[in-house]
Amino acid sequence: MDFKTGLSEKYHSTHYVHFVPQTREGWAWVLDRIRLNFEEVLSPLSRDSRILDVGCGVGYLEHYLLSQGFQDVECIDLSGEQIAIAKQKLTEYGIDFSGKIKFVVADAFDYLRRSDRYDVVAMFDIIEHFAKEEIGQLLELSYAALRPGGLLLLRTINADNPLFGRFFYHDFTHETPFTPDSIRQCMAGAGFKIDKLDYEKVGRMESTLMGRLKGKTRLRVLAKLLGVAQAAFAEDLIAVARK
């Protein structure tokens, strides 16, 4: 096993354990990020839609999807630790996922190659962990795994942010940063048509860096000094693309 694979398989104990919300307020804030950015896309979909979550982590998206009535979700992650925490968290929050969510410890590339057609493929906080050649392959495999008209939901770190290094380099497994332009370029190269591409919207939370900035300085003044849009201070970018 190479070093990177080892870090991925032990991602929770070596890194993410320090970032998982420890309070219900923190967990709810993460769920609200999903609502603010993807509700308008997910709401019109049939609750029988087949959804694949690539790199499911500790189960935020699964919690949100189940709360919205979706019942056919496959979740893969290379880290068995992460999947164990996801099951633990859903149980802790009283979410019945039996028969609705299938958790699989798997390599994303191998799983996508043999996957059936999905209505939605979600990749939250995952593509930045790969080299450029791997990202192209991952997007092409996702495209092939979608039904005609199927959606790819994407979230990744925002390299447009003047404070981008604070979010990108805290994780040794991060490899490739993205701007809106480079996301657009990659999506087009894989055959996707972009429905939505934006800086992520988040609710106010004082413990976050952006929350402190908004509360203690005038972010618009800082944005003006640096010559960027205020929205560019978002930690992440979000995109919705269609096959």
C-alpha cells in the first residue's frame, strides 16, 4: 500500500476527526450548506431517483437526502473508517437508513467502471484529492455512469478565494485546486453541460474563519482592497452539470 492510499483509508483518524462537528448546531450548519446550494436542483427530482455519492465521508449528504425523502442512495468511500462514522452519525441523529442507503468501501474508479446508470452522481469535497489526469478520468467515468439528462453535483475548494491556501493546504491529500474557469473547462472536456456554477452559499457560523471575518471586519472593504468580489471569499465552489 502506498502512502497516499494509507492516508485515504485512515482519513478519519489521521485528519478528519479534527473537523467533524461535535455539536448538533455544527452538524445542522453543514446540512444547511447542502440545502442552500442544491435544494433547487434536488427538489424537483423523483424520490425514487438513483443517487451515487462518491466519497461519502461521514454522511452529511445521506442525512440530507433521507430527510428529503430520497430512498435509493449508494455511497462509496475508500475509507472504512469514514463509512463507519457515517453509519454511527445517522444512527445518532435518529435517521433510519435501512434499505435506503447502501454503503460500500470501494475505489471510486473501479466502482464507476462497473456501475449502472444513475440519475445523480454527487462528488462533494473529493476531486481536489486527485491529480489532473485522474480528475479527467473520474469525470468521464461519472458521465458514463449517468443516464441521459442525469446530473453531476460537485463541491470543491475555491482557489479564487484570496485565503485559498488556508483551506487547501491544511490537508496533505489535496492535490489539485479549482477556480470557476477550470471547473468549466474540465466539465466541457468530459462532455457535461453546466446548469449551475457558483461560489458556495453558507449560513453564518461564528466558529468558521469566514464567520469571524464577517462579524469582526467589513468583508466588502477587504474584498475592495484586494480587487475581488465579496462572494469570492467562499471556501468552496459548487457546480451542477448535466449529461
